[in-house]
Amino acid sequence: MGHVYVDASIFARRRATSRFLVDTGPTHTIVPPSLARRIGATTLPGHFAVTLADGTTRRLKACSMGIEVCDRTGPTTALVLPGGEPLLGVETLEALGLRVNPSARRLEPTRAQTALLVGVRPAPTRRTRRRPRRG
């Protein structure tokens, strides 16, 4: 199949474009600390235990950022991996409604881009009182 790479625009306080390896194995998107700093991404408190592809367990920071790839934009959480290369994980792909076409070596939409808002209620509509008709 070979590797699939995409150019993605990521943003927080600032915006940058970077080349990401697309990988359907990892759950999370990964960015190196220098890229997270460049866009001014907010680092989440604490460290998160994750198992890497080589079987080792690491405690990593994570950051919140926006991502735009293939004309689709959405929020994502990325793990900050020192020495790692930018990697687009499954959660981000699913959130954007994208999948890998291995034969074409590119990303394709799986659905129309939508957002699932759980626990959000529409704003109440105002009811107006009908005034009696004058004759």
C-alpha cells in the first residue's frame, strides 16, 4: 500500500501547515512539541499514559487544536510526542468524515461533514399571543 501523506493546516492562536502521515492504526493525532508551540496550542493539564506502536508505554502531554484537511475543518486533541513526526490518527479522521483509499493513496470523504452535538438543546422559540381580530 505505501504511505499516505497529506498537508494539513492546524491552528490554535496561530496557524501553520504541516505534512502529516495518515495512519489508521493510532487512535490519536500526534504532533511534535515544536509544532504545538508554533501554533500556540493550549496544553491540557497532566500527562496521559499511551502505548506506542513498538509496545512501550509513555506518559505524554496533549493539546487542543483545530485542523483543516481535504476542505474539512474540525477540532481535535493531539498527543505531543518529542521526536515524533506529525501523524493523523483515527479519531481525527472519523471526526472529519474521512477515510484512506489505499489504492489511490489519498483521503476520501465517508459522509457529508457534520457535527454531533450531544446534550445541546435548540434555543426555545418565543410564542406570541394571538390578538383577537377586530371586526
